Amino acid sequence: MTSLSHELRTTLAAAGAICLCVLTTFSSVLSGASDTMPTHKTISLGTRTVKLTLARATAAATAPPYLVVFASGDGGLRGVSKDLLVHLAGQNYWVVGFSSPEAFKGIADDSKGQPNYAGARNRLATIVGQAKQAMGLPDQTPIVITGMSRGANVVVAAAGDAELGPGIIGAVAIALTREFDDLTVPDTVMGRPGVQADDQGRLQTYPSLQRLGSMRLAIIQSTNDSYVRSSESRRLLGPDTPTRRLYEIASKNHSFGGGKAPLMRALDDAMAWVGHSGGTAGSH
């Protein structure tokens, strides 16, 4: 009896181990865990470096034919910015994420008192180009640009740029602030359509939206954002149109406290909407 009991226990343990192995493998296949692990690439931006977080599509054959670019808020890829990037990476997109302060730090110093807009644009172009190269995507692959807070400013600036905009098919700005952070342009362009400053000389984000032309832009804003509440965003944006859409998220603050689940649902809906053009770059 003792021998039989030992053999039975051994058999059951082996069977359990096999079942656990099968279940673990099956779970890994379902989740695409082997394909979704992000990689990192450190690139040079002038005299500085920035770390890119790269996530490959879990099923390349069925992935949307564009690269999703995500720019973080002031805290870098932490907190809600990290949550947003992780969520995007799990949705079968090609994704590159980066820290906005890391990417654009020192840009005012580098410009030596001159307008820094061109320098900021060149840094973003380098990030996009290096990400495509690292993931084996063709140079002509269009992008959907997304970002949070300071990163939302990057979204608006890039989508309205004459050089970058033609390669962008859609934009999602999350927690958009009223003014661009530290971005300066030549005096000769001030007053042109979409280029307005407040009484402190800060370039304004909402007036610049007209520079996006027919590109689709979604703004996702908290009802209690300490910078721009969603009700104010609605006033500045106006009613939804075929190319503009506002998502108002009931939440506590700029970081969408207490509203993470509806934030992610809004992001999914916004991404599906702005990417609806199917990979054709927007017109300006």
C-alpha cells in the first residue's frame, strides 16, 4: 500500500506538472507574451541621449499599417504615461514611446536664445526614424502620434508641422494644456493662421489646431484637469466635427485619478477613429 501510494503520488505530481506546463504555454500564446516584451534603444539627439521603448505588434500580418508614437508627460514614462504606453503596446500596434522631458531637455539652451521650434521638430523626426529602423519598418510607414500633457503638446505641434504632418495620419492628445511648453518660433511667423501667443508670449495650443487641416484629432480631457477642464476644452474646441473629437473623462485631476478605466476605453475608441484612414497620410 505504501509503494502504491508513493507511485500514485508520483504519477499525479507528474501529471500536474504537465498540465501546468501546457496551461502556461497556452496562456503565453493567447497573450502573445513572447512577442509583446518591449525592447529599448538609446539614441543620440545632438549632444544628448534618449531611451526609446519599442513594442512590436503581436501579430504583424494583422497589425494596423502605421507606427504609434507616444510622448510622455513631464514625469517621463511613469504613472499614467506608463499605463497609457503599456495599454497601447498591448493592442497589436507597432509602438514607440519616449520621455518628453528627456527628449526635449536643454533645447532652449541648444538654441542659444534663438527660436527652438526647428530643433524640436528635428529631434522628433530622429526619434521616429530611429524607431522605424530598429523595428524594421519602412521609412515611409505613416504614424499616429499620441501623447500625454507635455507629450500632448508634442502631438499638436508635430501634427500641424509642414514637414512632419504629411507623414501623420491621425493624432490623439491626452490632457492637453493651453500653451506649448518652452516652444519658441521666429517673430516673422507670429500672427500667421494658427500661431498665437498669450500676453506672456507663450504659444497657444488650441488656436494651432487649425494648422492640422483635415487630419483627425481626438482630445481626451479630465473633467477636473487643473490646467484645462474638459468643459473649457469643449469651449475652446467647439462641437465635434468629422475631424475633431473630444472625450470628457469623469476623473479627479490632470492625471485622470479615479478614471483610469474610462480613460483607456476612450483611448481605444480614439485610436480606432483617428486610424480609420487606413494608413494614408493626412492632408494639410
